Amino acid sequence: MMASNEDHPHGDETVGVPITCDNWRNKQLNEAKDKIWSEIKRCFDIEENRRDHCLKLAGKLLRGFRTFLSTTFLRDTEGTFVDAELPSKYASLISPKEWETFKSKRKTQEFKSVSETNRQRASSPAYPYRKGRVGYGRLEQSILTKENSSETSLPAHVLWKEARVGKDGKIKEDVQQIFEKCETLSQSIVPYEDTDCRSILSRALDVPEYSGRVRGKGFGITQKSLNIKKQKTPSNKELQQTLEALKAEVLELRKERERDRAAGFKDTSDKDSINCNFQPTIPEGISPCHLYLARPTYRMVGKGKVHNNLGELLHTKPLPTGSLKVSVDIALEKDALLPHPDDVSDATLLGDAIGSFVAWPTDLIIVGYETPTKSKAKDKGIAREIESVPSQKEIPVAKKTEISKRTGAKKKNPSKYRACLHTYLETTDISDGCVRLIPMDGAIFGFEYAEPLGKEDFDQILYHTQLSVGVINTYMRYLYDKLMGPRGLEQRFSFLNPMKTNLTEMIRKPDEVRTYVVERFMADTDREKLFFLPFNTGDGGHWLLVAINPFKEIVYYLDSLHKDWTTYPAMKTIVDTIIQTVRAQRKIQVPKRKANNITWNRVECPRQRNNIDCGYYTLRFMKETLLMDRTDIPSDYFDEYRCAYYSKDQLDEIKEELCQFIIELQVL
């Protein structure tokens, strides 16, 4: 491979690559590359699609050989250039003329400058690779094998971090900071707003990139091999073609609208003039609704109220077939064309119809705040998204064991409800500092109140930042409404309000905390019950879950940072005192030496990988315990949900459930 007896790659007997070749992409080397590839295939059983990788590796070896020749024969111990003769060992590979050309290039100032720059860069990398000769590929496979994972690859930033862990298992602070930045970016990027084609790792490192590079995957891995499609900026010609196509589609829509109008407003008899468009699938009377259009794309364009009454007329005229009368309250797309123009006001755009009545196709009306995924005009209805937390009866425990231990089931559109909530919020006054109140039934926390949610709280859900107590409490109401109530689990599980039981309250007002928790425990002394306490370290600090079984006097401690209760001695002291107080009120007699024998179990739960996921982990711990319907939590966590850490999809599931629930509450 190394060289021929000539200065060009077209020798008579041997086709080789001269050491004077500085451009591996030179098309004159194609014949030599073909020869190299044929030799590789002759010696190894290798697939054709690995050709590019092998030839890139060959080019890397050629550069290494040139460096070896320079450092071994053309420099002394002090690095000074030496005008050496052609080594006899390589006389059969390198011609004298080629050697002289090679030496002359090494003496130029340009080469010395480039060589010094590369030497300094290689000697002090910002984030050095610390796995020796173990490449990214073998490292990735060893990690997946060790964790007994069913996945075939790791996220690039996870692999990048593992490659920089030393033999002592320690991670440098600057590496950890980049990793945490990647985690934050991966959770906070909103798919429908993201226009940056760079990878998460490239964004976190914030260094210049060259086309085609894939960081954190090792040598030879390209965007093409990973099926990464590079976003292409459309040319002016392409934009013009798109514009013309849209104009043609708009024209066709207008023609279709005229045909519908002509068909819908024909003169009819008195009998036919009565509206027969009453739809039993839509509640009778007046209901809040969302208005959709199916062309050019299926999307929500407004909000209003649908009037589903037998004999309903629109401006004294019958409604078009398959349509209902709606009043338009909010126009999300003011320039959207009305499916049926308003003849009375001459309105043709949705924005012009605000405050008035129009006819709207029934299959494009969604009652309440449920968002469909696609239109089903043939069925005269919209497919609703089923509840994201399935019924325990519908998914047996036996089937749950088949779920991946690292990732949950992937959804077709994992950000659907976040996108919908994002759209709703843009039409409200929340960005101006207003709040919305989430009603809390007295059965949830033992007292009735309204939980305020403001812009900061909604942003936490949409952009994945540290969760507030308001968001935590809202999700607990979701669990109460969607899991506990329908399955009768309120007889076995209950919640404690974290606003009343955080570390700050325990230190400042310990008596009030004890009184509140004891009253909650004593309300159910006739049955065994597990109480969930999402514990916060105070002042927007760390979230963890304390699950208390006062009947058995067992406390389960689930901390996604894998610390134990000794970190918060004030919390443990108060919980122990509360259990002892409940024991006394229940008149349970125990020997004095066993008065303090309260069992604390630290559960080996999934571990968070950054500084912001603790709230999401705490919520999943509660949800998974409810799904298992167990008042005891195994020390190594539930088999069905055991994993090293929660995946992005599993955390996104929490956000989607929150968004869907808030939308359904109709508080916006």
C-alpha cells in the first residue's frame, strides 16, 4: 500500500500510493485504492459497504507511516532536521527520487508550522480520551453487555463521557459539566421549534465542526452510516416552486369551497330546511371546542363553541351537509380560509369570523381540549388519543416484563400534547404574569385548595427544567384522577402535600408538620396504607420520594442521587417521631427497647444523570408503585421497571401526561 517505484500511482508492475501524496482524496489514487480494497477482501471476509471505512483507515495508516519516517530518520533527539539517506529497509518501497521529494517537503516553513500546530493540539486535548486502545465501538458494546441492555447503541454524549472516565472511576469536573449540558439540551429541545442541525454533543462543546463529522462515536462513523439526514437550506428556485404549488392548492381549495357552498345553500322544501345534522357523538347543546382544518396540513386553527341542537339554523338558513354551527372565540391562524364562507358578513378568513357564527365540518370539530392525531373524514370523526397511562387490567404484569429495562415504549409523536399546550399558552395572558388555578380535592392531600400555576411552572414542563412544587402537586392530582380513582387504589395509597412537609417547614415549623401528617395517618388506621411524600430539601432544592407505611412502621427511601437518609437528619427525626406518635394514638404497646425500631429501607432506584431530573424521577417512582399496586417496595426496585436510569422517552412521558391533563382540565 505504501509506495511505488515512481512518483505517481501508475507504476507498470505495482500500483501503490507514494509517501509524497498529501491528498488522500486525489482521484488519481482511485486505481491504487481499488487494489488496496481487493487485497483486503482477499484476506478478510468483509462486506462491501465497509469499503469507505477501510480506505479511510488506510489513509490514516499512510499518514502514520509518514510521521514514523520523519521522527525516526529525519530528526535527531532534540528534534532538529537531519538530512538522512534513504533507509535500506524501505528501499524496495520508496524510490530515491521519492525520498528526496519527501525530505524537501519536510524542510519547508509551511510544513514546520502545520506540524507544530498539530503537535501542540495533540499533546494537550481539552477532553482527553482515557480508554487506551479500546475504541468507541468496543467500549459501547462492553457497557451494553455489562448493563444487560436490549438497546443496540448509546447516546453519543453518554458514550463520550464514559470514554473519559479514568481507571480510578473518577470524572473530571469539566467533562461532567459538558455531559450535564448535553442532558439538559436533550430534554429541553422542543422538536417543533428546533432548527439546529448539529448534534447535542456538538452544541454542548460549542466548537467549530466540519461537514459530516459525528462526535462521540469513534473513527470512521459518519452521518450517512448513522442515517442522519443533514438539513438542507432550500434554494430560491425550490422556494419559488413550493410557493407556486401552495398557490395552486389554495386555488383548488377555493374552487372546492364554492362547490360546497353551492351544494349547501340550494333552495329546499320546508321539510328539508330543518337541520338534520344533529350529531350524537357531540354533546347536545353548546360545548367548548377546537376547530381544525385538514388542508394543506391537518392542524388546529381556532377555538370556539359548537351548537349541536336539532333544527339549528345559520343566519336563518340551513347548515351545509355534514356541518354544525360554531361560534369562533379565538383564531390561532387568522389567515386560515373558512371551510364555508359567511354570506352575511362576507367573511372568508377565520380572523374575520371572531365573535360570529359559521358552519364547520363535523369531522373537524373536537369537543373539549383533546387533540387528535389525524383526520378521519370517512368515519365522520376524529381518533382520540387514549389515556397515556393504561389500565392495569389491560396490561398484565407478565407482559410488562417484556418492556426494555432502559427505555419505555416509544410513541409515534412523543411531544404532541406539549406542542398543543405550547400553542394554547400563546393565546392566553399567562406570559403577562397571570396564573391558572388547579382545583385540589380534599381527598388528595387532606384539605381542599387551588394550586396556582404560572408561566414559570408551564416553562418547566415545556423546556425540561427543575420542577416546582406546583407541578409536582398537579401531577399527583393526575395520578389520583387517572390511576387511583378508576382502580380503587385510594384505599391502599395516599399523598402528603410537599408544600407542608419540605425540609424548610420541618426545621421552622416541626409541630405543624407533625400535626398535619399524624392527622393524615390517623384518618386510615383500620387498614394498611402507603403514603407518598415527595420530599424537597427546601428553596427549590433536590426532590426525592419518602414512602411511609405507618401500619407496618416501614419507610422506603428513594433518592435518584443514591444518597441515604443520613443526609437529612431533621427529616428522619420528624418522620420517626410521627410514626411513634401514631403508634401511641393507636395504643400499640411495644417494649421500651424497641420504641425506636422503625425500619428504613433505601431502595436502589434508577439514578439521575444530571442536576435537574430529580423531580421527574420522583414522579415516576410514585406512578410505577401505583401501577404495581404494591404497598411494599423491593430494595432493588420493581423488576418490571428496574433500570440504570430513565430514558428521555420515559421522562417525556411524564411531561406529556402533565400537558394532556392540564388541557383536559380546561383551566387555560
